[in-house]
Amino acid sequence: MKSFYNPLILSFLASISTLFGFFLILFPRKYEKSIIGFSFSFSAGVMFCVSCFSLLPEAFTYLSFSTFVNISIVFFSFWLGIFLAFFVNKFLNNKISYDLYRIGIFSFISLLLHNIPEGILSFITSSYDIHLGLSFVVAIMFHNIPEGILISIPIYYGFNDWKKAFLLTLIGGFSEFFGSILASFFFTTISLYYFSILLSITAGIMIYLSFFELIPDAFSYKNESFIIPSFLLGMVIMILCFILLK
């Protein structure tokens, strides 16, 4: 019973951490442009780092074919994620004209795709090794905070609706816990091959979101001298997390 409940508790804590990003909306509205510019560029740095140094390397570890086949699967799955993100964004452009709201919805969709498999991963990792699972979940908590920012900030400032911002942030965060619940019932039947593909696709979506949505929009709210350091700060924080939690 212990091996069943501990992973779920860790996943629940990781999910809750997403809500910390929501509380950035408590800052006065006069700082709106600075908050949006910082949160977009900082989150882009975190997502780029997570994609390159976590999702893609993990995708390789779950494949057991030849090196060439492994690279090909991850490469094509990664680009599939970029193309999917492009078409989803094009669809949202046709349906939603307001940039901030569109970014919030796009972020919500992409993070759902990211958090569900992440919840599965955290459950499986914690089930086999609780100490490794704890390190993994702490790393997740650190990058879940900017994920919460990425959903709540554009929704709130786009429509001045804190309830909708809170609800979508809550759902986005708890999709990770939902992934852990799914894993608790079905993790013995999950194919690592498909899991690797899903991680690679998610990395592609997050890279697209970072460089084709967040960074360009960040520049429209704040000057370059502010955006680039924020992006680098997000990267440095995540790299330090990866190093310290190994």
C-alpha cells in the first residue's frame, strides 16, 4: 500500500505547485507590461530547458532499438509536435483574435499534453524508487510554477477574469495528478515506445510555444534588455535544479 500512496502524494504536491504561478496576478495592474514580458520570457527559458535537457533525453532512454532508429523516432516525433503546435495555433488564430487570450488557451492545451505523461512518469519513477521519484517531483514543482504563470497571466490580463484564470490553472496543474491516477491503474501495460513518442511530441510543442509565441509576444511588452536576461534566468534556474537534484 505504501508504494501506491506515496507516488500519488508526491504527484499531488507537484500539481499544487502550478497554482503558485497564479498568484503573480496579485501585483498591481500598473506593472502589467513588466509582469507579462517577464513571465513570457522566463517561462520560455524554462520550457526550452525542460524540452532539451529533460523531455528529449528521457525520450531516448525509453527506446531500445538501434541508435539510428532511436534518433529517428525522437527526431520525427519532435517535429511532429512542432507541426501540431503550428496547426493548433493556426486554428486558434482563426477562432480567437486577441493575442493574450489565445496564448493562454494555447499554453493550457500544450501543458495538458505535457502534464499527463509527466504525471505518469512521476508515478512510475516513485513506485520503483521513492528517492529518485522525490528528486523528479521536486524538479517538476520548480518548472510547474512558470507553467502556472503561463496559463494564468495571459488569461487574467486578457479578460480581467481571475476566476477563469484560476480554474484553467487548476485544471492544467491537476492534469498531472490525473496522469498519476491513470498510471496507478494501468502503468504495467504502458508501452515505453509510445511514451517516448509522446515526450518527444511534447518537447516539440513546447519549443514552438517558446520561440514562436512567447518570445515574440514578450518583446511587444518589454524591451530586449529585459527579455533576454529573463529567458536566460529561466534556463539557469532549471539547469541548477537538474544538477542539484541528480
